[in-house]
Amino acid sequence: MGITVGICGAGQFARSFIPLFQAHPQVEEVRLAEVIPERRAREAARFGIARTYASLDELCDSDVDAIAIFTQRWMHGPQAVQALRAGKHVYCAVPAAITLDEVRELVRTVEETGLIYMTGETSYYYPVTLYCRERWRRGDFGDFVYAEAEYLHDMSHGFYEAYQYSGGPEWKRTASFPPMLYPTHSTSMLISITGARLTRVSCLGYVDRVDDGVFRRDVSLWQNEFSNETALFRTSDGGIFRVNEFRRIGVSGGSSVRLSFYGTRASFEEQTNARVWNTLVPSEQEDLRSLLECRAMPVPEADREQLTAALRAEFFTGVSAVHPIERLPASFAGLPNGHYGSHQFLVCDFVEAVTTGRQPPNNVWMAARYCVPGIVAHESAKQEGVLLEIPDFGDPP
């Protein structure tokens, strides 16, 4: 017998995952919860979903085994706790939560219920992360010295439309979401490679200058005026980690999420359209672009009209040569993928965790280590860079 998965939220991101849950051989049925009736009916018809619900409350009262949350990013923590308390395993889009209290309650709830929780962090499965994780495991980098990761996503690259779609007439109140409360694309790469955690942080914010009414204290739900934030972290293994979370930035080309990683013996460097392995020996320098490049995938007509070219390139990308596709279900072959080959692995690892009882790699304790540094970094930015300690919420059992 397979499991039943309830999708909560019928936005753009959910549409990328519904076909994968439906195709997984251990998923018997997919259902849908969406508060907007027209959207609920449209997406249910699009994917042939027979059973739908008007709210998360209704979905929690149902007999689904697991709930996959694809709602607005500031809702995730409390909604995941609600689903867990209702006896459901939870897959949740990032970030896991946006306050320390929410993280604390989420971890406590998972520990008390014994249920599976997985954060849907795409960067964990990016080719550059997979490549660096393997070379770190083999000891090729030597000791860790420094890394820099960044999520460079200008508001004009689809964020206006996304916030308008999800936020309605008051969308500007939430379009000002503080960048460091969405740090997991950056932090997960380093943390998942070395296993070290981030212990202290100093962060500075860039006060927005664009007159579009978004990043304004008197408008923002979070009284946030920072469109860009830069954080410098100390790592538990004595290294240094710089993270940029930018929402007003004049770049295009290549992935919006980037990593460069420096060790005492070797380094990996990524910039726009460049990926290089480097050592002290010039002849050992290696151009990794072809190895780490992901295959393009066809874009459905509806998404071709709604997404910018930059977003289409990220939402619809297949796997690279370093992805372990042999562990994916055969039923996934030819189905949509996205965010540099990560979507199919996210679904596969969650379903496997639920059906076997084994913790997924992006479990609740790792989710905390991905998002808590950003929560503390934003507090540092509000205090003009004061150095703050980052709490830890424990290890997986």
C-alpha cells in the first residue's frame, strides 16, 4: 500500500511537484488544499486530482499520511507544526521558519511526535554542492578556510509577479520579506558539505533606494527596509563564511545561487558562467562547466507565459553528470524537474523517509541549521553589524 500526500497551496512551485508525487510508485494518491476556490478547481482539473480541501485545517482533519506545504514563506513554521500535531508527516518548502521561537517549536514537535519532517531545500542537490561534497568527503580540499555563497535574485526577475499572485491587493506588505530570513539556498551548501555549523555572525543591510513602495518601513509587515544583506559567519571548524542575499542587484546569466569554496589544498570557484577546480599546481586547474551543466527541459505553455526567461531556466532544468539518477524511480524518467535537477530528488527522499522511517538528509535539525543563522543575521543587520551568537537546536538522532 502506498501513502497519500496532501498538497497545501496551489501556486507555481506546487505545480512543479504535483506530477512527481503522483508518479512516485509509493504514492497512492495526491490531494490538494487551496483557499482560493477558482485556483483550487483549476489546478485540480489540470492534474486530475479528485479530492480537494478548502483549507489546511480540512486537510489536517483528513486521512492523508503526509502534507507537502507550498504556502507563503512566512507561514511555514506554524503550518508545519499544525500538520505534525495532526499526525501527518511534513514536507515543507523553505524556509522552515522565520523566528527562533518558531524553529524551537518545530524541532520540539518533531521530537515529540516522532514523525518525518523534511525541508525542501533545492541547493542541497545542486551539481556544485554534490561535486564539492564528494571532493570534501575524499579529503581533496584539505582543511576548510573560507567559502562564499549567494542568492542573487533581483525583484524584477519574477518576484513582483510572484508576490502579486500570492499577496493580493496588499502584496507590497510582504514583498519586503527580509532577505536573510530566506538564507537557506546559500547556507545549506556549505553546511551540507563540511557538516560544520555556523556559530557567530555579523551582518550589514543595504537600505533600499528604489521608489516602488516595497522595501519601506511604513509598508513592510516586518518594518524592513533592507533589500540586500551581507553576513560574515564563523564556522564551528574555525573557518569563515560570507553570504550575500540580494534582491536589488544588476546581474544575469548563470545560476542565481552560487558557491565558491576554499581549502588549504584546493578550491572550487563559481562565478557567472564559470566553474573551476583549482590547486597550487597550475596544470591541475580544471574547467567544470560541462561536468556540472544541467540539461534544459521543455517548459509547459502556461509557465512559458508566466515566468521570465531567467526563472524558466531555473524552474525547468534536468540533471547533470554528477547527479545519482540511478536511485530515482524509473517512473520519473521524462517528467518535469527543476532548480538544477533537485525536484525529483526532493520528492524521492521525502517519500523514502516516510515509507522507511529513516531521517531524510534535510531533516528538521538540518533545517534549523540552514535557517537560524539567517534569522540571527537579520537581527545583527538591524543593529548595524553587531556580532551575535547563533543558537543550535541539536543533532539528528
